[in-house]
Amino acid sequence: MRSAAEPERHVLFVDDEPAIGTLVSYALELSGYVVLTAHNGCDALRLYAAHHDQLDVVVVDYILPDMRGDQVVARMREIDGAVPFVCMSGHSQQEIAPELGQRIAFFLHKPFDLASLSEKLDEAALGVPA
């Protein structure tokens, strides 16, 4: 849990499973994060365009119904390339590394727990890959 002295971190969480988005959003909010959620690439791009200047990090699932996570990130970087991205997937990082290239420096393997997610968010927001 984040301390009261730490600034709020704003996160865009993108996953096509609404239950996961709801659960993760709730857990992160209890930990002091401000969370926006999207369930597909188009919604994620719309939210990113409207809020990129407030975001500290974007967490995007690699497999979405309308596009892959790396495609979402590429389009988001055209809007604002300064926000760090965390890609999450049930596939290993080695399996999807060719598609990720240099676009995403932070990876989170599914399933994950809240502590792992919070740690990855902090690493990404600070720009320090583990």
C-alpha cells in the first residue's frame, strides 16, 4: 500500500476481461492509485488521447479483441511517447519479444498478484526496469 506522503499515480489499465479490469482497478484504488480502465484498443486510445498528460503509466494486455498491445502502444506513442508502458500477457516475454521490440521496457506475466503489479507500476513510473 502506498503511503500518504507518496503522490498519487495515475494508471490506464487495459484488459479485455471486464472482471479483471474491475478487480485490478478496485485493488489499485485501495492502494492509492487513480485508475482508468479500457477493455479494447480503441477505448484505450480514446482514454489515452484525453488523459495522457495526467498518466504516469499504462498497463496493456498483449491480446485484445481489436488489436495487439504492441499496436496500441505504437499508436499511443504517436500521441505522447513520454508515458511508460507495461505489457502483460499469459505468454512469456520471449514469445512476444519480437513484436514488442523497443516499444515496451516493462513486462508483467499473467497471472500476477497485486504486489507484483504495484512493483511493476513503480518501476515503470520511475523508469527503472528490474
